[in-house]
Amino acid sequence: MLLPGYRYPSDTSDLEWALLKALLPTPACQPPKGGAPEKWP
């Protein structure tokens, strides 16, 4: 049974995303302090 406002069983709430955010690595394409973009070989 789905909670109200959820379309799929795999939907993640904002609270769940807040908990998961700390566990996810920083994407290589978005370094925290800027820098040159990655170059295509």
C-alpha cells in the first residue's frame, strides 16, 4: 500500500533524501570548490 502523495513504492520522501545525502559521494562533475571542467579525451 502506498502512502498518500506517493506514485511508486520506490518513491523517496524529503526526509529520507536528507538522510541519504550524507551517504552519497560528491559527483566528479560537481566539485565543491569549483575548478576547471573535465576535458573530453
